[in-house]
Amino acid sequence: MKTMGMNHELARSGITFNTVAPGAILTEGSPWKSFKKNEPNKFQQKVDRDFPLGRVGTPEEVAAVAAFLCSEQASFVSGACVSVDGAESKSF
């Protein structure tokens, strides 16, 4: 996205380029949902150990960031990768 965002012709036409990088999100049919249902104790241990906020995310939380990036409020945000992972990622 950084490279695309640097395209003068597109950028000056008002096009921005961003990505959203979700972490563990609890959705229907996801491995996280299955893990939580089938092994609730192990699931909670993993969450407590590996997730700084003490929980996994929701689809609505990812959608809110995507909606922001598509809004006029984010008109100066381009070439970004926004992590929506509750500080789960260990790099960037």
C-alpha cells in the first residue's frame, strides 16, 4: 500500500491506499470460535497469556477501523497498514 500511495496521479485524484491487519477475531466459523467452544479452559489460558487486552477482537471492531479509513476523516491517511489486534502482534 505504501508504494501505491506514492503514485502521484492516483494520490492527487483523492485515492488513498491503506490496509487493515486484523489479529485474532471471534467470528462464526472461525478457528477461534471453535477453540473457545471446544476447549474453553485452554482458550482462556491462551488469551490470558498471549493477548495484552485479555480478549480477542470482534468483527465490529475491525469494521470500525475500515469504515474510518474509508471516511473523509482519514483523507490524509495513505500508505498505512493499521493493525487491529489489541497489541497482539510482536512486530511492526
